[in-house]
Amino acid sequence: MKRLVISLAAMCFAVSAQAGAIDKLNRFLDTTRTLRADFAQIVVAKNGKRPQQSVGVMMVSRPGKFRWQIDKPYNQLLVGDGEKIWMYDPDLRQVTVKKMDAALGSTPAALLVGGSTLEKNFTLRELGEREGMEWLEATPKSPDSGFEKLQVGFVGDDLKAMELFDNFGQVTSLVFSNVQRNPSLPAANFRFVPPVGADVIGE
């Protein structure tokens, strides 16, 4: 009988532990209207050679608006204004624009900027603890998402890391710092006007 009680207690503890990261993500999204964070990004190709490193700033205004700005080693800007997504490469002086619904869908950005469609677009699974973080895995339900899965790590109730596995074997790792929840963010951060002389490709 004692062994049975211990086994039941262990099972209850395991279920409780497994409820962590998904609950944290849902609570994080329920209580976050705006978000600002610095990020460090490492992209590793399938062959594992010469990882690409970059740093920048991420801003989110839920639902539907975000700004992803890479500052080093090169400048690149991605802006979602709620209707369209704009990607600007200053070196090429080229702007690519797509409709928000078509481009966002089951992308990693949809996890942070979407409304109440999280489990509509993703299958969520607990991964447990690793590297001092509680992790969950989000697998897109759409076959056209462009990536295989996304893993999200929390320290306490704070978003700390993401790992994106794309369909070509490439892994993008993100670590967030200086995370600010619900700061006042100027609306201009989520608007984009193509610079004069830039080539605009898309819709």
C-alpha cells in the first residue's frame, strides 16, 4: 500500500511538472500586451559549419504587430503592421512585402503576436527542464509553415529563449535579455514606409 501511495504521488508530481511551460506560455500571452527585448541570434546550418551570429531588438504589440530589428553584423528590419509584413534590407535597398495573414500563419512570430489562435495553429508539447529553463515545443499544423518545430524556454515566468528548426535542417537559436513586459511603445515602431529609391517586391 505504501509503495502504491508513493507511485501515485510520483505520477501526480510528474503530471504537475509537465504542466509548466505550456501554462507559462499561455499566462505570458494572457498578461502581455506589449513586449520589448534584446536578442542574440545564432543560425547553424545542417552541416554545422560557420554559424551566423547577430544581435538586435524585438518589439511586439499584440495582437498582430511586431518589429524585428537586426543591428549587427548587418542591418535588417522586419515590421508587421497588422495588415502586412515588410522586410527591408538596407544593403540591397530592397523591400519585400506580404499580406499579414498569409505570411504570419504558423510562423514563430504567430506565437508572440497572435490572438487566441495559439492551439489552432500549433500542437504544443512539454519538453521538461534543460539548461536551467522549462521548455515547450510548438509544431505547426500547417504544412506550409516553412519550419518543422519551435522550442520555447522560460526562466520562471519570463521568456528567455527560442530554438527554431526549419525544414532544411537549419537551427536558429535565440536568447533574450533585458525583457520588458507591457512597456509603452510608440506606434511608429510598427509602421513602415519604404525609403525613396528602394525596390519594393510583393503585394
